Amino acid sequence: MPEQTEQEPEHDPEAPSRRRWPAVVGLVAGLAVLAGVVTVAVDPTLLTGSSGPTPAPAAPPGPGGMHDQERPTEVGELDPASRSDTEAAVRNGWRLTDHDEFDGTALDRTRWSPYTGETTGGNGRHRAENISVRDGELVLTSRGRTSAGLAWRGGQQYGRWEIRAKTNPGVGYGDVALLWPDAEDWPEGGELNFMEIPKPERAETHTIVHYGEDNSQVGKTVRGDFTQWHTYAVEWLPDRVVFYIDGAEVFRTTDPEQIPPRSMHLAMQQDIGPYGDDWIPAPDATSPETLDFQVDWVRIYAP
């Protein structure tokens, strides 16, 4: 794709760098001098067209502080024999309120806001030109140290979200679909990862609930072939969070402390390694020149 020529909108989110990094969000710039608030440094060659100083690395968490991304200890497997193309929404009779089938030739900017900020951990940068719509699919593409991500412009408290997606194998990149707090008050505002696939082989996905001021986490690792098309869904209601793959429930929590407290919105992205302990490895000589995260459709349902 040609290099983007228009100036990146200042209001576009930079969610990938926010995820799993402690920060003070939503305050005026003058409060940025608060102790412990620093940002993430990136290679200046990735900042073409950006304004302002290069961010600095976030302070490492102290004892009892933020947790890094954790691999869920509970593990399950998809049973290919029982796989169904009937999505969770159809099985459970959810009421559709909005959707994007990606039938056009360009991203619908009235629904979506592309990321222009750093990837999680500051190893690269998301760029709007790495997003395309073609052949009825949304495609998020990573190229070297640039990647892609985007957020749904409308948030809501409670509801159901479901996507049909396909990931492709490749070292150094992780595909994620999640709900992120509208108030930008992570981790207290929660985070619901209903598809997270960091490993090169795409042989397991993770469903993870982030909650609490210290970024506590619960969830499940599900093994299967995620280079194939699957449907991934999350149901978030006042008394529960439930994750589904191919219409079947894979993890549930009803602990009130783990239920996100405020409005959230959908986000999808590719992150660049290295990130976390045994999470996303660094790109290496085997990494593809380009790597796609493909999404057939997105559907949002009422609470």
C-alpha cells in the first residue's frame, strides 16, 4: 500500500500502547508530572508525521503493582468433531443492534477509528494505511515494525460482541480482539480479551478478564487450529462475563469484582513482540514480510 499522506488525526486512539502499561489517562497535560507517570520510547524512524516529543518508557511496576500479561492456567481444547458454524448469537437469541460486514472497499470511518499510536510494549507503531477492506473482509496487516489496530467508535455498558476471524502463522506478531474501557481507566475499568493469539503457530487462543487496580487476571487457554475461520464472542452483563468460540461457551466468571464497572468498546489489533514472559516473541529471520489478521464480520448485540 502507498504511504499515508494525510496527517494522522490527533483524536485517533493509541490503545495498543495503553494496554497493560500503567498510566494516568484523561487528565490535562499539566498533570503529567505526577510521580511515576512516564511513557514508552520508540525508534524515531517509526514516528514520521507524528508531533511532540518521543515518549519515554513506563516505570516498571513495584511489588504488588501491575502484572505482566499472564497465560491462563486453565486449559481446554476445541473438539473438531463438535465444531459448529452457528455463532453464539444465533444459539442464544441475542438481539442485533449494530454490525459491519465489510462489504465495501474502504473502512467505514463513521464506525471505526484507526490507531496511530505505539503497539503494546512500544516495539512498533500502528498505522492507518495498514488497514484495508477487500473481498468482504477487514484486513489488519503487519509490516516489519508497523502494524494495525482500530476501535469501534461507540461504547456501551453491557451487551454481546461477536466476530468471525482468521489468523495466520508468523513469528513476532499477536492478534487480539478485546473490549476496552471508554473512560481510559485501565486496569480499574477492566479489559475483556475474547480472542488473543500471541504464539507463532496460532495453535492456542486465550480468553482473559483483566480487573482491579493491580491488573489481576482470570481466564482460559483454548487449544485448536486458529489459522482456520472461527467465531469469537463475549457476553458481558451485570452478573457475568462469558466467552464463546464457535458458539460454545469456553469460560465464565460471575465474581462481582471481575465484572467491568463502566462502558466499554470493541478493539482489534496486531501487536509486535517481544512482549511479556513467554507471550509474543520477537520477530526473527522466519517472520513473513507481511502478516494479515482477517475479519469477516463484526456484530454487536443488546444487553
